Amino acid sequence: MELKLISGTFLLVLVLATVAAADSQLGNKASAKDYAFNATCMEKVQEHIQREFGAAVTYLAMGAWANHYTVQRPGLAKFFFGSASEERQHGLAMLNYLRMRGHNSLSILPAELKPINEKYEWESPMDALRQALTMEKDITRFIKQIINYCTDAEDDHLVDYFITDFMDEQLRGQRALAGHINSLRGLLNKDPAMGNWIFDNKLNA
Ligand code: FE
């Protein structure tokens, strides 16, 4: 009888100790694991942040070129500097998203940023706009890859966020650039001497 009581008490103590240990594990400070995100999806977003900030630096370089006194296209400079701010905002929004999802690496930002192809000057406004469109098409492709991968990984929140907050704006931006290229082409065909000047004034309006 006494032996039964002792072994019963021992069992109770063992159960309580196990529950306490489990509680203390659960009670640990919040970690990335609590958010149950797909680690590869998060890595893909982290990689993409570099592209968004890279695009921002590229647009800054394009704006600085257009602002050079030998180029003197203030409308184009305004457009490129505005685009640089938008790209920076995209990178920042993605960075905040990763943090919200519990991404905890401190080396989240790229070690260095350079304009695409390390290019700082362009042959003409058309040349710069065409490179900008190529860059945006690449970014669209990468965003689509992230959406496709994370759809398969069932990270619904990330997919919804990327489609709603980025893909729509991305496609509209791409369409605006294509429109600028066509407008400039039309003006240059009509008036090769004044086309660039008229186009720049239009952008600066
Ligand atoms: Fe962007």
C-alpha cells in the first residue's frame, strides 16, 4: 500500500515536471519558428530586396546622368529620381514584411549596391528608358517566380501580399515606361531635332 502511494506520487511528480518543461519551452521568447513561414520563400524575398534597392540605385544613376549639364534633361531626371524613390519604398516594404514574418537574420541588407551593369551614362534618353524597361521586365519576372514558388509552398499570406502590393504596381510601372518609350519614338520620328526637348518638357510639366 505504502509502496503504491510512493510510486503514485513519483509518477505525479514526473508528469508535472514534464508539463513544466514543455511549458518553459513554449514560453521561450518568440522565434522565427513560431511564425511557421517557409524559409526558402523568405530567402527569395531577401534576395529580391537586393534587386529593388539595385533598381533604386540604377534610377539614381540615370537621374544624375540626365541632370548633368551636358545632357540637361530635367524632366527625365525628375522621372528617374521619382522612380528611385518608388524602388526604395518597395525594398523597404519587403524588408518590413520579412521582419513582420519573423525573419531574424541581421545581414538582411545587401553588402553593396551598384547600378545595373555598373553603368553611369547612357547614349540618349531613349537608351536610358529602354534599359529601365528591361530592368523592370526582369523584376516582374523575379516577382512572378517568388509568387509561383511560394504558391507551391502554400505561403498564402506572402503570395497575397506580393500580388496585391507589388505585382499590380509593377505592371503599371512597366506599362508607363513602355508608354514613354513609344511617345518619345513618335516625337523623334516627327521631329528628330526637337523630339527629346519636347518629351522632356512633357515629363517636367
Ligand atoms: Fe519595384
